[in-house]
Amino acid sequence: MKISVPPLALIGILLRGTEARLAGRSERQEPTDEQEIIGLALPGGSFTAATIGAGIMRGFQQQYVAIDGETHPQPALNKFKYVSGLSGGNLPSIMNAYAQDATTDEMFDVNGLRDPSEITARELDTLAEKSIFKTLATSVVPFMPASLKDALVGGEDFFTEVVYGCCLEPHGIKHDAPLSSMRDEVKYTPIVETAMVGPAELFPNFMFFAMNVAFGNANVANVAELMDVAEEGMRFTLNDNAIMWQNAEAAGHQIPIPAFITPEKFSIPHLSSRWEYDSVGNKQAEPIDFTPVYSNPNELQPGSEGEYTVKKMLAMSTNLMSLMTYDVYDENTDPGYILNTVNAPMLQDIPMANGRKRSMAFTDGGFVDFSGIPALVKMGANKIVVPIFTTMKPEDIAKMGGPEIVLFYSVARFFGILQSPIANLEYDYFDFSYAGGYTSMLFNPNSNDEDQMAKLERKIRALYAAGGPVVVTLDDLEVVDNPFWGIEGGGKVDLTIMAVMDVPPKFSEQIDPAAVPPPPGKAMTENRYFTNPEYADVPILASYGNYFQIDFPNLNITHTTPLPLELAVSKKGCKMTEILVSWMVREAWDGLVGSDGEELFSGFSYIFGEEVDTTQSQSEVMASDSHATAVF
């Protein structure tokens, strides 16, 4: 699906006048006084997302707050009740939660360089040995041949073994580590989002060739039921979850179904409904009468697999195979035993309304979401922090209108802003994220009788002009009903949005150009990106292609496979991003002002709420026995 990005100035036109429609939704419970629940959402995007997420967590681990009235400060990361990840955003959260040979400080290189004025070329060429950043700069490719052998010969799941070898084993996590094996030092509960993509007997054909088709047709056929505005040749549509639910029902709910997992619960909150599946080739599946599922993960395990493991939890939420193999299946009626093994379904036995269980396939959470936010809203978080970034190249960001536009549009979908006219689903293109674009409305765009999009636009532009970090909080957002995520409207959320799109001048201006030497005749940065090719994509780092070859002499097989992603970020770019993103947290800790002195962000210290004795030195805090937790 091709996306049109609307000019920001026109969004307010769309939003004004929507109040009456939103008021007509089903009755909601009145919000009540609740315990403060702070959640961190880490969006997806391969190792790009993982590096940014690790940098964010590093920044909060470096700051200190009082928690639950205690006088001794703790890392601010401990104040998050939940860390919800999508796809690659899950990597830093899960690796840190289950690492057995390092502390959180070591995992996030907390004692490493943090001041941009101290950056040197030598420092940028070094990653801390036990850190997540070193793992993310190490190629996944060497782990693939052994994983494929394990899958073909030993019956293991290929992608699960890759995830274990590259991301979990380097941090001392056992091969079959259970979900109960989190370190005591870790205070947050990890949440991973995943997507249910049809019955096992239809995998992968349903996912590739039938999923979203009827839903897309219904969206186009029923577009007149949505509010539409035309202005200066541009048109915009405001989403309505009730209408999208009707479209899903008309399509037999042949869409990816949201699910999320914590160490204690596997949740599929999609409301009760009947699912009917069209035939795909010569494959058919019986209808399903579904009711929401909230079970211990072990209760949903196929009998052949044993206990639910950390590696399966991470693999189920990050499964790139479903995204990478479509073209091969599209061109081959029988793609072959090896490819079918590489793209084997990840299965759970899911109870249905009749009490029986059906074997259902799961894959990457990017099929149903973009951010990690919906699971936090469902879990009752009332303060949410989310970094927003893109995996587009800097030149493509410029073509879209600049980082402000990309940032704004990325957030607008959660307020129900759609392109108009709603585009036909392009059947020659596997748009895995299609449904998520129409089922992600979470907040009333006119919360508190205030145009939230206009408020966001003004603050984004002012903070970009000021040259520092771009962090904005939208207060007291009204949660709307969302049946796809089982969310009942009526609650309130403070949503803090942190832009990680480029390099703020206030950061780059502190760096000695000798550390990041520009090409001859160029400045160190242009358009808020480094001109040195080794750092040109900081902080939205690229992954690179490679090949791997595997031999099975006894089976007379030699197989060479091209990979679109090596799934490793560059070492130097990773180190710069580590420093930059954690600097953003620290720089915004006590608030941000525009060039005219107006306060535009009250600060992370305001969000966390409890004062800490800032006279205590960093070294004193680091030396305290309560902070330096031993790991065995």
C-alpha cells in the first residue's frame, strides 16, 4: 500500500468536527484514580530498532530517581513497570531481562562514554565487551548454517535457533531457559507483541495470499461510512474502530490477530468473533468461534515441545522469515523442503469457544502494530514513553518532507488519521503491515477538547528549530474502544514521544571533527546527518546483505542463500548511536525549551515524579551495594 503523507497544517481541519462522531461510540467506564503505571514502548525495525531501544534503556539506567518513597536512588529504568517491544525492539528488553553473565549496567555500557565532547575516533571503534551493543554489531550470518542443520536434521525451529545463537547465548542464557528465569535485578516486566496468522494447516499460504484481502476490499467498499475531508486538493479520513470491526466481520476476520506475551501470561485480547477462512489453493480450514485468551504460555504449548522458553518468546515476536520469504513462495508452487523448513510455522494450541484447541501459527508482531503501545494500553499503563524513528534512508526521509513529517505521520495513526481515498490492497505486493494501519487507533484526537495533532505539530517544529532533542508529551489522552486489542475506552494516558530521526545540532556541535572527519570540502554534518560515510545513517542504522552456504555431504546437498539483511549494524555507527540516544534522555531530563524560551517538554524527571538528591555523585551511586547487583 502506498502512503501519502499529509501536510501538517491540514490535520487540524480533519480533526475539528470529529467530536460528535467519537461521542457516539459505545458507553465507557468513567476513569478512576489508579496507581501510576509507567510503560516503555520500543518499536520494531530489525537491529536498527534494537540499537535505538538499547540506547534509550541506557539513558534511563544512567539517571536516578527515588522509587516508592525510598531515600536511596535507583536507576530510572527500574521505574518502568512494563517494557513492551515490537519485533527488533524486543531484543534489548529480553536480552537484558534474562542475561546471566552481566549486570544491567554492563549490558547497557552505563559507565561508558556519555559526553559528546569526549568522543574520539578510538572510542568510536570500541564496544563494551558484555554489552548489548556489541551483540548488535555482530553478524547473524555465522549462526545460520548450524541453525539450518539443527532444523533439517534435529527438528529444531530454524529461526528460533538463530535468535538463540546470536542474541541469547552470548549473554549466558541457557538453551531451554524458561520464562521464569529473569534476573532479580530487573524490575520491569517484558512484553513482546506477536501476531496470530491463521490455522497451522493454512500456513504460509493464508498469510501470503489470503490474509487482509477481504478486509481490504471491505475497507474500500465501506469508506463512505468514515468521515472524509477535502482541502486544497488533499483528502483525509478519520478512522473509526467500530466500522473497522464491521469490516473485519464481513471479511471473516481474515486478518492477523494481535497477541502479546509476558513471562506469566499469553494474551490474545481480540474480542469474541467467528472466523471463516477462504480456500487457499487446495488448502481449507474449518471456521473458528473465538473468545479472548489469557493463559499461562505453558498451557498453550504443543505437546511435542515441552515448556515454553525464552528463545521461543523472542523468536515468535521477531520472526523475519515471514517477511523475507514471500517472493520465493510467490514464484514457486513448491518452494522446496529447505525453504519450508526455514519458514516453518511457530505454533501454539489455542482454546476456542467450544473448549477444543486449534493449532495456530504465529509470527512477527509487525503484522499487527508499529510501536509496542497497544499492549501497554491494554495492560493499564497510564504513562507511556515511546521513541519514534524510521528505517528509511536519510535521503528518503527528505523526499517525504523531512523528519518532522515522518515523525508526525508515525504518531498520527494512533489517533486514527488515514490517507484518503483508502487505497486498494495491492495484490502483487505483500503488505504485511496492512491491517495494523487500520486497527491501531487508540486515542481521541480531540482529547480534552484540544486538537492534539495541532499541539504536537507546534511543539515538534519548535523543538526541531531549537536544535536539541525532540521530546513531547501529550497529556491526558482519552483512550477509545479498540476491539482488536480488547481495549475498553475511558482511561487516560500521558504519551511521551521521543524523536530519534537524526543528529541534533546541540549534540554534533560538541564533537571534535577529528573524531568524525568529513569528506574534503564538506562540513561535519549536513541536514542533521554526519557527512562521514561511516556515520551517515546515525541513528537509523542500516543492516547489510550477505550470503551463507551450507553443505550436507551425507545428503548430497549444497545450498547457497542470499540474505537481504545481515542483521548487524556497523560498529562505529552503533557506538555513536549508543552515545547519542542516551544523551537525548539526559539532555531532556529536566525539560526542553524552544528558541523563544517557552517550555515545550517538562522533562523526564517530571514524568517519574519523585525527586532525588542530585548532590550525590555518580561514583557514589555506582559504588553502592544496592546498585551493584551481583549476577550468578
